[in-house]
Amino acid sequence: MKTTNIRERYNLVRKYTERICQPLETEDYVPQPVPFVSPPKWHLAHSTWFFETFILKNHLADYHVFDQSFNYLFNSYYNNVGDRVLRTDRGNITRPKVSHVYAYRQYVDEHMNILLATLSDEKALSMIELGLHHEQQHQELLLTDIKYILGHNPTFPVYDPDHNLADDLNGETGFVRITEGVYEIGHQGDDFCFDNELGHHKVYAQDFEISKALVTNEEFITFIEAGGYQDFNLWLDEGWSWVNENQISAPMYWHKIEDQWHYFTLAGLQKVNPKAMLSHVSFFEAAAYAQWKEMRLPTEFEWEIASYHFAWGKRWEWTNSAYLPYPNFTKAKGAVGEYNGKFMINTMVLRGASVATSPGHSRHTYRNFFHTSERWQYTGIRLAK
């Protein structure tokens, strides 16, 4: 790994995070309307805290932390690093001010550039690489959290009139047929991957077919109009309870106005594009739609096997696989081991990437994971049979 390359990448990634926040007003940085959404100010500080805590404090001589309280305020879930503010209380952090958080980012960036000018320690460079991918994950969360914050504002404010992110169209039709056999799964090679993509192993797959196209808004509207949200026969039991308890009748951000479907986009409230790829559906909705179509969701292994034969990357695609460790998976010691391993329970795997995913942050082997009811990400449906 060349220090000059990672130094350049560091600065590009850090600047892109701040560019995402440029359209925001100061008031937009603080709200936390629900526990799973974090305020933009928190994302800016937490991604900076990662580099201060795991890199600068350990590898830059005579480094002084910017603010002693920030470890408590902006640690996310790393028990090894100390106490932290509860996730549900991140919106209560009205102080420090937004300007102080930007000063924090500048301070850490200045010291990181000093360090990167001479750093050659491979372990430290690998940790910086992880920090950059960590920040890219938060860039996607920034966009989706901003959309949730603005999309639940009664006035539906526009984030950026040129930033719709909802109108992507399929470029292919039909199904890919995969013959039965033994296939290799998981990351190989020396390039970066997260630990949950290891270890590489073999799986046996039966014959199956998988759609080249994702389900469109038009196709899902047909499901709605056919009474899909009212037919308990289509739903998993837990999903049926979720629908009724939360009065779900359409994808997130959809609104019926004068008998026509509209959805909130980052460019504001707009009429639903019928030909565009569906987004913002839960695993429960994806499974119910697949049942209605008399098909199913692919397993994550089927998805990876077939993903070299179709286009992907516009929506995170629900699979029918629980998020579990691969064979020979080992959790690293210390705080780094908390990154993925401890979340391997009660979530489902999504594959691919989305329109909000940062450039260079997607792979055929990437394993995303969310709870079955969550749908504020750009999630979509690819059918298998």
C-alpha cells in the first residue's frame, strides 16, 4: 500500500462527506426523528472520531485530542473504547455546535496529513483503509438519514433539485438460468474487504433462475391495487403483525395525492415514476411481493453466483439469507472485532449496492445487513425461481 495513494484517498473521502452536507441548513444537522436515524452532525463527528481514536492517538507522537468529551459523545457501539451516549439520544446533542464539529474535522485532517506524510507501518495503514471504508458507509447513511429527516418534515423540503436518486431504470429483462453445481463464495485476493466477507468457501446450489431486472414501481403498484397489503396469506406472520401494527399500505415515502401516487425524493415530492426501480421496501414487503408473484427471493449465495451475469448497484437487494458468519470466520480482538461480528443475529443479508453508495465502495462479495422491518435505505427486490 503506497502512502501517497492512501493520503490522496483520505482527503478525497473526507471532502466528499462534507460535500454531502453542503445543501443542508444548520437546523438540518441536529434532528433524530427515530432511533435508527442519526443526525448529520453526529455522522460528521463520529467518522472523525474513528481516525482520532484508532489512528492518531496510537501513531502520532504528542497528539492531543481535540475535545475530551468527544469520545463519550461520538463513539457508536465500541464497548472496548468506553462509555457512550445511547443511540436514541444522539439528537439531544445540540452542543457542540455544528461549526465546532467542522473545526474538529479540520483539526483531525491536519494531523492525519502530518502522519500520512511519513507513515509506513502496515498495520496502521490497514486501519486507515478500514477507516476510509467506514466513512464511506457513513456517507451512504448520511444521504439516507438526510432523506428521512427531510421526508418526514411536513413541508417536504428539497435537499437538491438535481439529486432525485429514485428514477433509475432497468436495462435488461428476462431471467438468468444457473445450473446446479458447487460454487465458490466470499472474498479472495489482497484488496480490501470487510471481515464478514471472509472466509472463502464452497456451496452447492440447485438449478435456479434469477431476474435480470429489479421490480419496478409500476409492478409494485399492481400488487398494492390487488390488495397485497390486505391479504394475510402473502405475509410472514411477523410481517403481517408489522403491517397491521404500523398501518403499512405502501413503500416508505409514498403518498396518495388526488388518487395518484407521489413519493418524496431528495429533489422533493414528485409523482412516482412507474418505470423506475422500486425502492424503500422492507424484507417483509419483498417476501410478500415474491409470494404474490409465486416466486421467491434469492439466497445471498445464489445472488453472488449469478451477479456476474446481470447489472446491479442501484438498489440494495433483499436476499432470503440470515446474516451469519461464514465458515472459519474469526472475530478480531479488541474494538475492531466489534465492527461486524456481534451483529450476526436477527438481521437479513442484502447484496449489491445502491444509488447512495459511495464510488468504489461496492463488490460482488459485499454483505450488507438490516432488520426485516427497515426500509429507509434504497432497498429493492430481485426475484428468483
